[in-house]
Amino acid sequence: MVNWYVYSLIALLLLGGQRFLYKVAAERHCSSGITTAVFMLTVTCLSGAMLLWSGDQVLAVPTLFLLSFGNSSSFALATIANIESLKYLPAGISFPLTRLSLVVVVFAAVLMFDEQFTLSHWCGLVLACAVVVVTALDIRGKSRMTRPDRIGFLYIAVCILCGSMAAITSKLAAVMTSKAAFMFLSYAMGTLFSLAIEKKWGDFKQTNNMATTLVLGITMGALNFLGFFAFLTALEVGPLSTIAVITGMHFVVAIVLSVAIYRERLSTMRCLAIIGTILTVIVLGS
């Protein structure tokens, strides 16, 4: 029997490391579209190799294509929007606010998958929402938002909407299709979406840091491949609502790394958020 809780924790750590690299890409002024395309191409190659090695039989091909299209388009947009938001807002604000997608995912789990909430689930969700709110209270010192703030929050809104859709399609794919085939097709489509977005709105003249972009993209891809596979494995037998909340806490890993490496301020609020995250994971695993 697959231990979905252990796989959720593995996904939490790996995806947290990947999200921190979004911060690195933003700090190095890497092209969001190209970075995302390289990262998705890396996952495409790794998942394609896994599909050939595993010999999984691909069934329900139309469903596979539909879910892959929905997941890849939404995840590509969410990734690019997340990196762009970090160019306007600190990681301590951007990362927790994007996790408001958890609320959407939880309600979708109840309505679409008939998941039942226990008292510990409700406590875990309340704790998770508290972590998001507490971390985002760093905004409190401003009397008015500047134009960069508004742009950053617009990107966050896009990330919340698209991130919710990506999580829901992942759950459907985990129980209806081959995980390896879904990852391969979804990330192959995502690579094309990322390049199309970059060609439309990006700047291909950013060649001075192309080596950094490639290294970051490949590293993101390796972390995401392992983390997303762990996430899908957990979803195969576990509840979407609980798993989404646990893995959704990965932003705290990114914040801790941002504090350690980029010397971002570690306020009392952020310390409370880290403690709240640990409590959330413990409560949901009980």
C-alpha cells in the first residue's frame, strides 16, 4: 500500500526547493518563459524515459490528452506568473499569497470527489490558511500600493487561478491515466506553451545570462520531476484536499532558503508561519 502521507512530505520538500529556484531566477533577471520552457523540457525528457522504462499501458487516450492540455496550460501560466510576481514583490509575500489556491482546491475536492472532512482535516486547513495570512501580513506597513505592487498582485491572482486548475487536473490524471504518460504529455505541451508565451510577451534578447537560465531550468526540472511524481503517487490513493494542503506548504521551504541565502528579513510573523506549517503537516498526518 502506498503511504500517501510520506509521498506528500517528499513532494513538499522537493517542490519547495524548486520554488526557491523561482526566486533565484527572478534575482538573476532570467527570462521567465525560457526558464520555464527549459524546466518543462527537462521533465518531459525524464518522464519520457520513465514511460519507456516502465512499459505502462496507456489507456483512455482522449482523456489523457484533455487532462494533459488543461494541466500543462494552467501550470505553465502559473509558473511564469509566479516568477514574474517575484520581480515585484518579496518572496515572503508572493509565495504565501499564491497558496490561496488551496482554498479553491479543497472546495473542489469536496464537491467533485465527495471527500469527507474530519476534525483534524478542518484544523489542518484552518492552520494552513492562518499560515498564509500571517506570512502575508508583511504588507501591513504600506498605506498605499505602488504600481509595482499592483502588477505583482495581478500576477499572483493569475497564479492562484491556474494553480488550482493544475492541482485538480493532477488528481483526475492520477486516478484515470498512466502517471508517466500524463507527465510526459503534460510537460511536452507545457514546454510549447512556455515558448509561445515567451515569444508573445517575453524578451529573447536576454542572452547575457542564458547559461544561468539553462542551469536553473534543468535543476528546476529535476526537482519537479521527482516532486511531481511523488505528488501524483500520493494522489493515486490519498485525498486531494489533504495532500494539496500538505504539499501547498512548500512555499515555507522557499522562504527559509530565501532568508538564508538572500538575507530576506525573518520577522516574528514568518517564524510563526514556519511553526504553523510544521503543525499543519503534523495535524493532517494524524
